[in-house]
Amino acid sequence: MKHEGKIALVTGGTRGIGKAISLRLAQDGADIILNFKSDATTAEETAQEIRDLGRRVWVFQADMRDDKAIRGLTKTINEEVGQLDILVHNAAFGTMGSILRMGLFSWRAAMDINVTALLLLAQQLTPLLKVQGGHIIGLSSIGADMTFSEYANIGVSKAAMEALCRYLAYELAPLGIHTNAVSAGPIKTRAIDWFKYPHAVDNYATTKSPLSRMGTPNDLCGIVSFLCTPDADWILGQTIRADGGISMGEDFMDWLSDEERATEEAIKAKKRK
């Protein structure tokens, strides 16, 4: 297995995208350090799924907004685990709303969790990551370089995280540590409920993607696993976009009137016959 003998830390790794990544890395041979904020029950359920795969698992609670909690987490990893080969920063926070009405609490929380937490983890875990040549992966969003209504709080912080990944890649490469980011399009998780109209996000994704569907956590976990292998060693400081083709461009058919669209559908139906 490609990650046999490796140990991976996945922040926010007990549900949604983080859980999918944790399970995929475990399936590919890694032992897993699960980080969660508050839901111990869900964390233990995910841990058991990893044990069922025959992998070792450690479960540590730490709020990624709390720098003291992060220091406690990294201290525990150093003392109780003593090895780390993969760091996946998946934990995230964001508040939907107009940038002109964005409160400083929400703004700072997004920056703390999405950006500063990764900085602190990288600083404090580099001594372990450099031992065998580790990998750092940041989970981002296409909202980092595309604009979506009421998404500024998340999008700006994710853009900052992508920039941080580039600088980490530059500084840590001489130590044998590879850093990249994965930018996701809309993924069907509970986070979609943050949007005022979740169904509109689903409609957007299925309309804009040539695959005609929204993404799932499983669409991302294989990319993360690949980036943590020697096959990806020449990929450094990059943001890999995984959005089902949403950002490729516009389909002008989307802008037809209802009457014109009905005519086009009739033409397509006739051709299929």
C-alpha cells in the first residue's frame, strides 16, 4: 500500500470531507491521527471505522481557533506518537453574509481556523515531518479565486491559505517536505447548509459542471492521497483544482429564455432518436 508505515494527521477529520480523507489514507495504508473540535461521539465512530481497516488511530480534541489547543495537540503528537508523515489541514470555518456587514468575530475566526492554524501546525510539526520527507495539504475552495454571493468570509481566508501553502512549499522543500493545496468546487456535505439557498448551490453545480452533478467527499480524497505519494513529488506549491469542470467557462445555453431552451431540448431529443 502506498502509505504503509506512514502516520497522517487530518484536522477536522471525523466527518464530511475530512472523514473521507481519513478513511482513504487509512485504506492506502496510513495510520491516522484524528482531530475534532467537540463531537466526541462522531470522532469515536470514525476512529472505529479506521480500526476496522486494520490501521492504528489516535483521537485528539483541539479547537483550531485556539493557539493554546494547537500547541497542546502538537505536543501530544510529539510525545505520544513521535512520528508524522502527512498533515492535512481540512478543519474550516466560515460565515455567510455581505462583506460590508461582516463582524470581526466571524472574520477573525475564519482567518484563525483556515489560515493561522495551518501556520502553527506547520511550524510546530515540521521537526517530525522532515524526518522521512513529509507532505502538507491544505483544503481550499474555488471561492478563493472566484467570487460568490455572501462568500467573502470563506473565500478571502481560503485565498490566504493557498498563499500560505505556496510559501510553506518554498521554505520547507529543502527539508524534504512537499506542500500543496486542493481547491474544491461545491461538495455535498453539511457545509452546503451554510448558504442561504442550499438548493441553488446544487442547481449551480449540476448546471455548470459538464458531469452534471455536485461533488462528493470521495471526489477529493483520492487527490489528497496521491499528492502525498512519491509520484507527486514534482508537484510543489500548487493548488490542484477539483471542481468537476465548473470553472472552465460558461455555457451560453444557460442564458437562453425558457422558450429558446425548450426549442433546443426538442432538437436534442429529435437527434437522440
